[in-house]
Amino acid sequence: MILSHARIASGEIVVHAWSSPHGIAALHLGEVPPVAAQPGSRPVPGVEIEAADETLSTLARALAEYLEGRPLQWEGALDVRGLPAFSLQVYECTREIPWGKLATYGEIARRIGKPRAVRAVGTALHRNPFPIVVPCHRVIQEGGKLGGFACGIAMKKRLLALESGQRTLPFGEMGG
């Protein structure tokens, strides 16, 4: 399998993105080992990395604008092959949370018709392979607590600050 790769950076935030012929395969907030990003590298058997294709280039431009403080304007395909149906429901619902708004894990569970699945919603979002595109950072606990974030609570705070117009807030002051 060949995956295209792009690195997008603005200020303290770095996003790595990979795409397959089926759509965006994964995003990662933060740096990755060079073998996962360099064209021609083979990070695992059967996978080769190449330079960004048009799908990825379009997402990269949209992510660069997002990191400059504008809502993400991208409607491309996600490569969801192999993801559980429940997670797909959670991701679809989470994508509907508008820029600058928040939802709770419980609200997501209710919206997908599984009101008792609050922890399962949290688990699905923790495993979200498409952060920012599926804006799991906008999901918080009941009562206003931030909850978790696979990329770290400091990054969750940073993304929420960016979406609230606080782009100049230093990352170090955002600590967990």
C-alpha cells in the first residue's frame, strides 16, 4: 500500500497527514519519526510513503488555514476501512460540532441513539485517527471538564484556544 504524506505547521502546532487512494488515512498532531514521513521510506512492511497527492495537498491547505485561526473548510473522503461501525457513528456526529462550539460525551451518545454509551464514545474519540477533521477536541465532560485527548490535554487546550481566537496564547501556558 502506498500512502501519501504531508506535514503542516503553524506556530507550535504540527500536523502530519497521510492519504490512501480511498481518502485521508490518518492525521497526527505533533512530530513523527522520519521513517513515517519521508518519501520512499517503508515504515512497516507493505507500506511505502510518497509525496503528497492532490487529496492530501487540498487538506494540507485547509489545515494551514485552520492553524491560522480559520474554520476548517474541507469536505474530502476519509479512509475508514477497518474502523468499527460504532466509531464511524461517533465520528460522523462529532464532525457536526461547529467551529468554536463544544459538545459533551453524553450529548454525542444521545445524538447517535445510544445514551448509555458515554464511555464508549470517549474510547472511540480517543482512538480517532482524524483529529481536527473529526474535531474530538470539541468534546468535553459533563460539567465543563475537558476530559481526555489522545494528543494530550495541552494540545486540546491549544486547539480550543485557537478556535476561540486566542492564537497568541503561548503553548507552554496551556499545560495540562
